[in-house]
Amino acid sequence: MAPTPIVDIHTHVYPSTYLTLLRSRTEVPYLLDLPDTSSPPRLIILPSDDDPALPAHQRGRPIDSSYSSINQKLEFMKTHDITKSVISLANPWLDFLSPEEGPQWAEKVNKELEDICSTSQDSLYAFATLPLSASSSHIISAIHRLKFLPHIRGIIIGTTGLSQGLDDPALEPIWSALESAKLLIFLHPHYGLPSSVYGPRASEYGHVLPLSLGFPMETTIAFTRMWLSGVFDRHPKLKVLIAHAGGTVPFLSGRINSCVQHERHFPGNEGGGRGPKRYLKEVLRENIWLDAVVYSSPGVNAAVEVVGKDRVLFGTDHPFFPPLEEGKEEWMSVETNVQAVKVALGDDKHGVTKLLGGNAIELLGLDVAGDC
């Protein structure tokens, strides 16, 4: 066990309930079982993955047992001295379901997540999923049910909300319910940018452009729309954890703020538009947390600079980005993120301890008394 707790707040799983759902589908997203049963099924998660011109074994991504096995998750934690993990359903969550289907599948998935955590040797907590395709009343009911699941510490959502983005006025009762329940919102990308921005040769580069650039920009735009529309003015106690160190928010926050100050559409300039009342810096320091899944010390430094070292949390993005060498137990992606934190904080050993685990323990109320 590590001498100080390490908490992984960005670690995904496809529980068996969810895999059953994907296997029942023939449209994106779905799980494609191959004729060769010795090969793992393929997850067809994006429209670009569903190319009939490609052989089945080349579509999407292979989903081996590491995506669903809790024993492998626990072994991964042991290998990397991770004390606690807060697991979450990986994208695309339940956004694709009909309004009628969403609530029942959300209840099934969240119950399985709770069952996994309760039998995990006190190692796991979870972020729940919501049926965002359903009516507001059903979504709020799902939020209220989470208080009966003791290992749930928040919820994970994508960037589209109810399909119109996170500045959608229809989300107001959802934000209110989450604020009242004091549940952390883990904002995670999936939809990326329009494929046209990657150009006609995008397929030659695999998933590099969508994952490295599309995801961070998607997240940045989603959060900025929340702020611009006044979500944090109306819900000052809302708590949001933004994936991948906030996308490009740390780097662009000054530019975003300057554009708002000079926007004639907003009050205080020449226009009658509403605009945000609270300054971006205030929202970032009071409502926002960032994970440290950024793979570089400059990225960690930027995250710390914009939200403070009390509001940056360690994560691994397991089971994505596995070792490049077959049979290697240590994951380069994990080692890179740990080193990025240590290099960024330098001689501030207390700060390193906070980023690697202390901040998450305090924010989420995790019990680590018997682990240290």
C-alpha cells in the first residue's frame, strides 16, 4: 500500500448490464461480436467506426476483459499503488436511448455500480449515470434515488445535456436537483468536433485528432456555454469536475474572459444581452475542479494556476491507453500522469499529496482510515 493515499477519480468501466444493452443494438453505439470467438468484440462507438467498407475486425476499438472486469481493475490499482478509485460508466453513457428506455437502464446500471463498489474490498466508489434522454421529472427522480446508493459520489455527463448543450434552459431543474443533492458533476467529452475540421486525410491518423484535440475543445466549449448562460449565477453551489484538466480552459480562460469584457452584446457595454454575472476566475475557483489526466507538467501547472492546487485531482483514464508493450504490467499513461504531478509541484510535497489523493478524499468524503 502506498505511504500516502492515491485516489483515481477518472477510471471507467463497462458493467455487464451496459454490455448487454450494447449487444442488443444494431445502430451506433453497439457491440460487434466477431466470428472468431477468441478475438474480443469491437465497440462501435462513433459513426466513423461503423464503416461497412472495413472488415469487422478493423471497425471501432477492441473491448477486452479489462473494460469490464473488476478483478482486473483492482489488480491495476494494486500495481500502481492506488488506494481508492471512483469508477464511472464510459461514454456514450445512456444518451442514445429513447425517453422510455432511459430511466430503467439508468436504474439498472447504477444499481450494478453500487453492487460492484459494495463488494470491492472497500476500494471503489462511483459516479452514477443519468437518463438524459428522458423527461425532467424522470431525471430528477433518478437523482433522488442516488441517495440510497451509499457508494455514489456524483454523476457523469457528456456535453450535450438533453441534446441541446449545457446552456439549455430546460436543464434548469436538473441543475437545481444536483445542486440540492450536493452531487459532483463529472463533465466528460464524447461527441468531439465536426469531422470536417480534421480534413480529408483524417482517417490516416486514426483517433489522434479527435482524442487529442476534439475532446479538449468539446469540453472547453461545453463549460464556457454553461458559464456564459449564467448557470453558475443561478446555481452558485453547483460542483463540476472537468475531465482532461479542463480541456483548454486553463490556457484560454484569459482570452475567454477578455472576449466577454469586450462583447458589446452584453450589459455594461452597448447591448441588452444577459451574459454571466460572476467573473470566470471566481467560478473556476469556487465551482470547478479539474482532473490531472493531461500527461505533462506544464498541463498540471496550468490547471493548478487557474483553479488552485486544492482543486486538481489525480486520474488515470483506465482502461484506455494500455501499455504499448505486451505483458507489461505498469502503464506508461499512469506513470506519465504521476510524474507530471510530481514535476509540476516540485518541492511542494504536501501539494503532491493533495493532488494525488488528498483533494479527492476531502471533496468526495472518501473513507481511507483503514488504508493508510
